Amino acid sequence: MAGPINSDTFRVERSIVIDAPAQAIFPQIDDFRAWAAWSPYEKMDANLGKTYSGPARGKGAAYAWVGRKAGSGRMEIVQSDAPSKVVIQLDFSKPFTAHNTAEFTLAPQGSGTKVTWAMFGPNTLMSKVMGLFFSMDKLVGPQFDEGLTSLKRLAEQKAGAVSA
């Protein structure tokens, strides 16, 4: 949840339980090329310019984007602990500059996996001022919910195909 306006940091977090093992979900997160199938940010801009660099997946894999609606920025995987955690350095350059961390954690829950998508970082002066008008949680949270729902659908379809 979003912190108070005077907080020096913010955190937005959403979770979903996916009826698939973490090993089936992890590759969809650990490979930026796989994000096109589930990330709401990929659907935001039909003409999104994408550049991949570094390894195809895991630590050091990077993805830069430029779009009219999505703005521009770069993500790089800084920690990849299969199949339980992916940590991403997330740097936005447009429409505003921000340096945040995105984190995906995968934990067994019942016969499935609880996937949590979080973003956190410093609450800069600009974000504190913007926080007077909107909540980071209300701005980003619904997109995380949408992405996790798409990831669930994709992973459960793939897991079903594997076990069939």
C-alpha cells in the first residue's frame, strides 16, 4: 500500500495465486521477451519501441522502451533466484525521471504458487507533490492486478498443456 505523503519511500504491491508450479511461472518473469504475452505495459502502446540487451534471461538481462503512452525507460534484472525471486532495477526517463525497484516473489501456496509483484523506491519531491493529487497505489495497483491476472491465465494454460 502507498505510504503517507511525507514518507521518504513508497511501495505498491499486489499478489495472486496461480494454479501452476513456480518453475512454470518463473520463465515468464525472468525473460523480458516473454512479458509481451502478459504485461499490461506492453499493451499500453501499439508502437512501443523495444530494445533488449545483455543475456536473454536472468541477471544482466535488460529491456529499454520508448512509447507515446508508455514513456521511456529501462529495466535490468539485478537478481534472479530461480524459481522464487526476480529483482529489477527500473529507471524511467519520460514522462518523468524515477529510479525504482520492481520485485517478483514466488512462494508455494497450496497446490499452486503465490506471485507477488511489488514496486518500491524513493519518494522524491516531485512524487510527493504528485501524491497530493493521486495515489501511487491507485495509479499502479490496477495495472499490477491486470498483469498478474494475465500471467495467471498464461501460466495455467502452459501448465495444463504440460500436464495433459
